[in-house]
Amino acid sequence: MHAEQRRGFITTTNMRNNKKQRTLSSFHGNHRKSGEKPGSVARNRHEPVHKNDTLSNLFKQVEIAKKECEKTMDCVSDMIILTDSEGIIKRFNRAVKEFTGKDYQDILGKNWEDMIIENELEAVTIHAGCTELHHKPSRRWFELNAYPFEDSELDFSGNVMTIRETTEVKNIANTLEKSRKRAEKDRKKLKNTLSRICSLMESVTQEQDSAVRFSNPNIGKCYEVKHCRDKKCPCYGQEAMRCWQVAGTFCGGKVQGTFAQKYQSCSECEVYKKATSDPLDQIGEHFNNMMYILNLQNYETQE
Ligand code: SF4
């Protein structure tokens, strides 16, 4: 027999391990001295032991449930905070600790609003019951939700707060909004351009005005763009003009031919590209080139 058992100091663990032995020793021990019936003595002596075991199991179950709850909370990437009715932080998960970079004891017992402010989370908008927060230092966005609760049995009330990062969703939404605005702007520009071209075509067909042209603010002075110094070029020193329609220009140090002969190389020139960088101006310049050719053919026919 163990020395402690002999002295009567039997620990709970030992009690469990030596249940059979204890039963026997009880049976053969006190009941003989007190004169009570053997069965009744054994039952009375075992009651505290059973109670200890039950309590021990209960504590163990509570501890397991607590750990399960903590682990579950810690697995969630959103910040979760439990506050009492005064807004004092009673519990929180690992995400809060990681975001704040503070120790458990430095967060516990704080007012949750103070914690938000201290960590530079600024409330920007409130919509549909949630608050949008912006963290300027990291340019991240979050969404805060509060779920009030009350437990009359435990006489406890408070809030469960969740803070979810929404940066990615927000960025996608911003990009989509920018694209939508750009598409809307382009749609208006296209509508305007088509309207201008329709109006020009009406002038040609109804008023027989072949001098009409689509106005393009991006036409430049080719000799400035190309740093040309050849004064013999017909475009040199002139106002901004459609040099690709001018015959005999001195592009690249070589005398060029007519519009039809040089259009291919002109369409790859930076002067032309700059003038038609906007697709709508490109449509306009196609109209202008068409009018130029029609005028030329008209002129040749008359001759
Ligand atoms: S190559 Fe054509 S577009 Fe370029 S500068 Fe000469 S004429 Fe103008």
C-alpha cells in the first residue's frame, strides 16, 4: 500500500485509481466502531467522493466548453468584442489583439469606443445599421456591426461587436464605380460626336456644303512636333493643319506624294496619332478624310 494511503491522505486522483481498495477499507473501517450497518456506512463515506468526482467533471466540461468557444472565436478573421451595457470590453478574440498589437490585459476593461479611436479607426458613414470605419495609416476599410443582447437569468446585458475588413470589396466597388462613370462619360461623348457628324452630313447633303469639317482640338503643328527646320515644306510655319492631306510635305527629309500615296505612313506618324488619340476624334478625322477625297474627286471631275 502507498505511504499516503496508509496515513489517510488520499488525493482525488488516487481515489479514482484505487476505488476498489477504498471501498474495502471503508467497509472494514469506521462502521465497526460506530455500530452502524455496514451498507449505510459505506454509502455515507462515498458521497463526498462522488460529489468531488462530479464537480471535477463539471469543471472539466466547463473548461472544455470555454476553450472551444475561445478557439472558435480565434479562428474567425473578423474582430469580435463582447462588451457590457456600459461599453466595457469583457471578451475579445485574437483578431482584436493582432489588429491593436496590444496585450490582452491592455484591452480588457477598456471602453470599446476609446479602443476604436486609439487605434485610428475613423467612422466615415453609417448605413443599413452598420458603421463604415477607415483606418488611415493602412488605408484599410472595415464594417462595424453591433448586436445587443440581454440575459435576465444571468443579469447581464451588453453588445457583441463585429468588425469585418471590407478593403477588397470596397476597392472593387470603387473600381466598378469609376468604370461606370467613365462608361457614362464615353457614352455621352459618343452621342455628342454622332450628333455632330450627323449634323455635318446634313450640311453636305441638304446644303451641298462640301467645306464642312469635323472640328478637332488635337491637331497640332507638325513641324513643331517633329522638330522640322525645312522651310521648303508646305506645312512649315503654318497654323495647325491636317498635314496628312497636304501633298508634297517633307516628312523624314523626303518629299512625300499625295494624300492617297502617303496616308499609310501618315497613319503611323506621331502627329496623326496625337490628332486621333481619342476614338471619337478618329471617327471625326475619317469623316474629314472622306470629305477631302470627295472634294478632290469633284475637283478632278470638273477639270
Ligand atoms: S508624316 Fe504625315 S502626318 Fe506626319 S508630319 Fe508628315 S504629313 Fe504630317
